[in-house]
Amino acid sequence: MLLLSGCAGVKKDIAGVTPLPRLAERPEDLLPSGLDLLMRLDAGRLRGVASSPALGPLRAPLQRRLDRDAASLRALLEARASVLWVGLRGALSTPDLVLVARGDFASFDPSSEGSWTRVPSRHPGQSVYERPGLARGVPSLLALLDNRVLALATPLEAPALRKALEGGPAGARKEVPAEGLVGFAVKPAALVNALREPYPRLASLLTEVASLEGVGDLEEAGAGGLRLELRWAARSEAGAARLDRVFRGWKEVLASDDEPLARAIASAAQVRREGPQSVRILLTLGAQAAERAVEALLR
């Protein structure tokens, strides 16, 4: 599901052959603009710290989720992807998806699986495969670039990926935080639409948000902890003040809750007003609280 990123225009060389767009330097540029959710996973670092006590609380719940929902992602990790980027559009239950991976894919041959058929490509060093007639949420386009980048797209996102492969990225795209084990950026409008009916007050609050991004990482100090940082940019100073007020109110409510996990989150959470239109939430959880929180999220 993953591929290269990078370049601007495409020029023809002296022999008249269109060269491969230089996407391998920034594979994330293959992600189309306007996606609702963008994520980046430092897969290489994750493998390097897989035995760390800090990841112990996450290992079992994450493995259960991989077994249920992410067989293709697990396969990419096993194929020695160093970094993964994922872009989603639409409902989380059946999203339109583009996945891009940087790594070593020299030994990966999609045609050996039988379902992928190689199709012509404009560029040397680029291998493109299709498998038509699939359901909306199932990848139908796969590309390999220089054996260093692999990209996958579901049917509705396949034309955008194909366009990027042939001519390079087009249009502005939200950047994903590059630090931490996991970085993500969310389109606020998508959250508003998803929450408008079940949680109208929360949806109203999110109309104040211009952008939201976050980073998840290992705790810098202590054993077995995890750190989450959420960065909220409001549309106005009044909107930032409202976000700050509501977040602090939630912290007080959690602090008085009967559930130990809620009180632990309240105790660990920090709400900071860092600028006229900026609010930041920092959350560092110890091993037991992290385990319970992740179990609840992945349930």
C-alpha cells in the first residue's frame, strides 16, 4: 500500500524516455491531498525497541488488533519496511486508503501471489500491479519503486496514486509529524461530520479547530510508560480559549471519577495554552495505566 514521494515536474531525457519521478526521497508525497487522517509509523525503530519494557503494555492488545484487522500491515512490517505512511478518507469502518512504505522490497514479487497482474508503467524502475473487481475497501493498485518504496491504494484512491506515480505529487498536502514512534494529522471537518449526530456538543467544539496533529512515543523517563502529545490549532483566539476551558473542565471531571484509569489520566494530563490560537495536551502514562488505556481503545 505504500510508495514513494517527492518530486516536481517530469522531464524527458535525451533518448525520449520519461524518467521515474524522484519519489523515493519523500515517499509520503504519494499520499493524495484532502485525506481525513494521515499517520506515520517508524517501523524500523519499533522493531529496534520491540523488546523494551516500555512496549510491554501495548504488545498483547496491538497483536490482537493486527490479527483481526491489519494482516497487510503486518506483512509489510515483516517485509522490513522502515517507515509506513497511511492515509484514510471516509468512515473508519470502510475507509478509502493509501498506504506507502519505505524499506527493502527487493525480494517482494506481488505477481507470485496470483491475484496481482502487472500492467504497463511509464517509468523505468517502476512496477505497477492491479487486481480489479474488488470491494471498495480492498487494495486494487500496488506499485514498487526502485525496490525501495511500496504503495497500495483502494479503488477510489487508486486514480490519485496512479497520477502521482506518473507525474509526481500535485497540490498541497498536510504534513504528518516526523518525530516519535507514531505521528498523525486529522482533518477536523471529518471529525465534525462523524460526531455531529452521536455527540453534537463535541462536534460543535471541534468546529473551533483549524488543525489537529499528535505524536505518540515511549516515555523518556521511567519504565514501561508512554507519552502522547496533541497539538490543537484554533481558528481564532476565542476558539482557543474555548478549547482550553473545555479541556481543563474535562480534566476536573476525570479527576473526580470513580474509575482509577480516569483519575490516572487526569493526574497525568497537562493542558497548555501556548499561543493566541494554540492549545497543547500532554499525557504521560505509566505501564499499568498505559496498558488499560490501550486495551480500552483497541477493544
